[in-house]
Amino acid sequence: MYGTTNGTAVSRTITTRENEADAMARSRAVLIVATIVGVALQFLPPAYSNIILYPLRLFVTFVHEGGHALAAIITGGSVDSMTVSPNGEGLTMTRTTEWAGWIVLSGGYIGATIFGALLLQVGRLNRWRNAGRAALSAAAVYLLVITLLWARTSLFTLIAGVVLAGLLWLTARIVGPRAANFIAAFLAVQCCLNALGDLRILVYLTTNMPGRDNDAVFMQQHYGLPAVFWACLWAVIAICILAIALRSYWQGTAGRVPRLNA
């Protein structure tokens, strides 16, 4: 009797571990598919990609500008306004001390990268069935809070922020757990791709159009080092953050089914 009971317990343990391994394998597959879809959308004809990717472009801009705003608050400053334009560009007006200026100016690109890297880690939460839904809900709340706090001076920003937050919240409520996990992974990939893409454009602008205002030019004006230096530095930091996030994700989903030893 004891032997049968122990055998049943071991069998259940192995089955549980096998299920966990299957969940981890699905998580990796979801990320790979989300990445393929995200990259494929970038190569659509502009007539289609500009329409399909427009909400994602606005979402990433909100995350970028929110990074500036949060950096200002964390360093003891304040936020006057946050604006997201219909063309996808953004501007955040802050009041900060001189020592914290570099943190606030860096908060946009680096903040968007960190946001994507954190969203990427949702795939590691294999034991939490509703992890994707929770991530989408958290993103919705974050977007709504920064919109209501700092976007009240721009009607377009206010409407766009509320609508995007509502869409994220509604998606989290109506889709199934697997679909929510895919959407969370897709948003993580889009945040990362857009952050790197924006930094690539920034490097180009600081090299070929040095007179155009951007975060790197503002850094040059405050701290003297050329704008291209700051653009390249942010690009290197963003790549390092993503490399660490991907390594953490891959290790966290590397489940193995244990074997019984005689």
C-alpha cells in the first residue's frame, strides 16, 4: 500500500513538472511568434503599416514621455505638462534641479526600454494563469494615470491616452489567458523595437541634422558633450538592458522535467 501511494505521489509530481515545462515552452513560442509578427509589420507598405501601427506608435510615445515625467518626480522635480502629437511626437515639460537634468532627459528612451523589458518578463510567470491579463491591466492603469495627471492641457493627448488605456483594460477583460499573454509579449516587443528604432533615428539626426531639437541636443546644451555621444550612449544602454532582459527571460523559461533515479 505504501509503495502504491508513493508511486502515485511521484507520478503526480512528474506530471506537474511536465506541465510546467510545457507552459515554459509555450511561453517561448509566444515570444518568438510575437517577435515575428512585430518585425513583419515593420515591412508592410507604408499605406498599411502607418494605419496598423499608429496606435502602437502613440502607445510607445506615451511610455517615452511618461519616462521623462517619472524621472522628474523620482528626482524631486515636477511635471508641468505632457503632450503627444497626432504625428506620434511628444514633449514633456518638467522642472528639475541641475544635477537631475541628465536623468530626466535620459528617462524617455531608457524608460521605454525598461518598460518593454519588464513587460517581457510576464512570460516567466508560467504558474500565474492570468499574468498576461494582469500586465495589460497594469499598463492600462499606468497610461490612464500619467494621462490624467499631466496631459490635461492637450485635448488630443487626453483623448488618446484615455482611449488607449480603455482599449488595454477592455482587452484584458475579454480575451483569454493565452491571448492576453501573446498581446503582452507583442507590446513588449513593440516597445523594444520602437525604442531601438527611435535611438537609431536619433543617432542619424544628431549626425546629419545637428540643429534639430531632441533629447540628445538638450543634453549637449546642458552638459557640453556632443549630441551624438548621448545618442550612442543611450543606444548602448538600451541594448544592454534588452540583452539582460532576454537572458533573464530565457533562463526563467528553461524548464526541465526531472528524471527518476533508481
